[in-house]
Amino acid sequence: MAAPNIETIVSLSKRRGFVFPSSEIYGGLGSAWDYGPLGVELCNNVKQAWWRWMVHERDDMEGIDSSLILNRLVWKYSGHEETFSDPLVDCRECKTRLRADKLEADAAGKLKCPNCGSTNLTEPRAFNLMFRTTIGAAAVEDDPNALAYLRPETAQGIFINFLNVQTAMRRKIPFGIAQIGKSFRNEVTPGNFIFRTREFEQMEMEYFVRPGEDERVHQEWIDYCHQWFLDLGISAANLRFYEQPKEELAHYAKRTVDIHYRFFPEREDEERQWDELMGIANRTDFDLKAHSKKPEDAEGKRLNPDATDDLSYFDEATKERYYPYVIEPAAGVNRTVLAALMDAYNERTTDKGEKRVILSLHPRLAPIKVAVLPLAKNKPEIVSMAKSIKKELQPSMRAVYDDTGGIGKLYARQDEIGTPFCVTVDHQSLEDEAVTVRDRDTWNQERVKASELADYLKKRLGIKC
Ligand code: ATP
């Protein structure tokens, strides 16, 4: 099974320390969330899994970490200043502010307010999603020279560094540049927990190819990305591909395929159960050309009079110069975390008829890999053996020690936060130097020698150094 709805995950997250509403003691801040002790581990594990898969395990990839605030001209020439907007409408009846492209129409084709049902809406107007700020101590409000934006995507930081990375690392096309980092969008209608927030984290990669190779490579990345989610344990039945129709495509895109997750399983209409987890776009040569000094219009006028360099590529083998095409897989860290939590959610009834929640997270994503539990906390030898086992394990995996309840309660707590293994130290352990290892998913128990425990767990967790 998976979680029946996002609400189930919201309450589990708060109860067990994954995600808390931000600024709660001041009444909260619309759709902002803070990641707690387990949430930060889960986010880090998602990012590490992505980085390992995308950068370390490939031969054609480099990573970067660019500035969050870039020169304003980046956003001028990328097209964001002019076009990075959503169509905003207001409901004249209940005064709700809405995104026109997300509304349903009535039988007559008129857009309907989801709040009060009225069709008395204002005409859509473009609302730019970029957060504005000012740079410098002397900046006065509205000084156009001081205006800057918080980045709404990490991609542009990659494009403006294309030549730096390519020359510094002596890369030949095809190759990619990956980046993980925060992005900011002043969303008109944030909501659904961490699904849509104004501050979020992206994992993006720009793969540079020779024009003409783009369509094949695009399809390859669509398949790799789908496989990545499957490898993280997300069930195939809750993933689907969504081919963006022409009218939905961004101005730079030739083709975009989204990977959707079933974030809203409770909705009756099957089509409305799905939403975007990741987008894989063929951005053509739009971005590299837009940031280059050479391209000209029909009258021979430079399209970008501000750029100081040209981001074209010279192919030594064919002696050709061209602007590479770009394939972009772009995923959200937060949406991946939400999908992983929803997909891992299971309920099981014990022999005594008690309901237990089990989070069957992939071991790589689990915030805690092993919990070491003493069977009798009033027996100093048992406590001391359990603590030293925990210490021995912690350099190679996230391990915790817990003696704050009876063993049944401790197992239940670890199941609920997705810890793959519990290790119990009991009276017999003092004699045979062995411990009991309990599996989260099967509840099976196995006796393992304490001296072989680290290797045993590493193998079962699939941990690589
Ligand atoms: P949407 O249509 O849902 O607004 P998008 O198509 O604008 O998303 P992209 O620009 O393709 O999103 O961004 C890539 C990824 O970044 C998305 O697939 C999503 O996982 C994540 N993302 C985008 N906007 C948000 C947001 N406001 N909150 C959380 N994650 C987001």
C-alpha cells in the first residue's frame, strides 16, 4: 500500500520529526516548512543518492554550485524577466487569488472558483514569480540599478558557467553539468504540504549535445530518470509519463516529458490523482545562444549586446562550431521526499490486533539505518555493550541508541520512521557475544555475532563507501 493521502504524511511528519510548519509560534508563514532531525537526513539522503547516480557513477558529468543571486542580466536574457509568470485571476465573489491555468471550467467553458464555485472571475493577468531583492547598503527601494532576484531555477547558473567548466575540465561534447540547490518562486497558490512551496530545492542537470543528437539523448534521459525513481523503491504503479502538449511547452522547449507521481490518490477522478515530480526538457540551443555575444537578428544587430563571451563550442574532430543543444532533467528534492514518504507508508496489524505504521523506505533513504536497543536498561553490562556497538557502527552508518521504552514500543517507533534494522542486546549477548537483528519489513529476527555485525549490516543495507 501507499499513504491514502498527503494529510497522513503531514501528521506522521510532525509527530515523528520529519517536517514542521515553519514559524509556527508566530502563526506560521503560508506554505513554508522546516525540516526536522529526520527530515534533514532524508533530504540529504535523496540528494546524495542523486549526486552519486548523476555525477559519481558517470564518466560524462561535472558538478557545480553557483550563486543564488546572479547578475540581473542573466534573468533578462534567459527570458525570465519577461515570461516567468503565471496567469493570475481574482474571484470577485470570495476574493480568492487563483492561478487560471489550474482551474476547471463549468459546462459553458467558463473558469470556476474552486473555493465558492463562482465564475465571476477577473481577466487573467501575468504575475511574475521571481522574488525581488536589492543589492548593496546604499540601495533604496525601487532603485533599478540595485534590483536583483532570488533564482527561480538552478539551471541558469549552469548555462553561464558552461564555458568555464568545459575549458577547465577539458570536456568534449557530449557532457553534462549537475547542480543541487535552493530555488525561489513567489507561487500564486502554494500548498499541499511540501509539494508546492515558495522556497524549495532542485536537482538539475544540463546535458550538452550536438544538434541532431538531441532527440535520441532526450529519450534516453527520460528512461534513466524513470529508472532512478524505481531504484529508489518508488512503485511503478504510482509513476507515469506525461507528454506536455504543444500549448503547455515553455518558450525554449522542443519537447518536455514530465514524470508524474500519484500525489493525490484520494481523488475520485483518476486523471486528477497525478502531478509533476520531475520534468525532462529538450531546451534546444536557446539558453547558450541567448547568453552569447555573437548571435544577430535579421538586420545584423546583436541579440545580446551585454554578453562579453560566446558560448558556442568548437568540435575539433569535425572542425565545426555550433551552439550545443541541452537536455535538462529537473527534479525537486522536496517532491521526491514527499513521493518517497507516501510510497513507503504501510500499515500492519499485530497478533494482538494493534495497528502499526511501517515506513518501508529504501535503506539508502532511511534517515536512521540501525537502532541499537538494550533489552534491560537496568543491567549496566547490557547497556554498556549496546552503547559500544552503537559507537562502533556510527562511522559507517547512521546509528542510534534508545532505551526509553519497552522493546515492543521501541520496535514500533523505529518501524514508523523507516529504520531498516533494530539490534537488540540481551542477557545471552553477554555470554555468546551475539545480538538479535530484527528486519523492519518482515519482522524476522536473526542472531548475529557482534564482531560480524558491521559487515552484516553494510551488506544488507547495500552501503558503498
Ligand atoms: P509546476 O508545473 O508544478 O509549477 P514546473 O513545471 O514549473 O512545476 P520546473 O520548472 O520544471 O517545475 O521545475 C523542476 C522541478 O522542480 C519540478 O518537477 C518540481 O519537482 C520542482 N518544483 C518546481 N516548483 C516547485 C515548488 N513551488 N515547490 C516545490 N517543488 C517545485
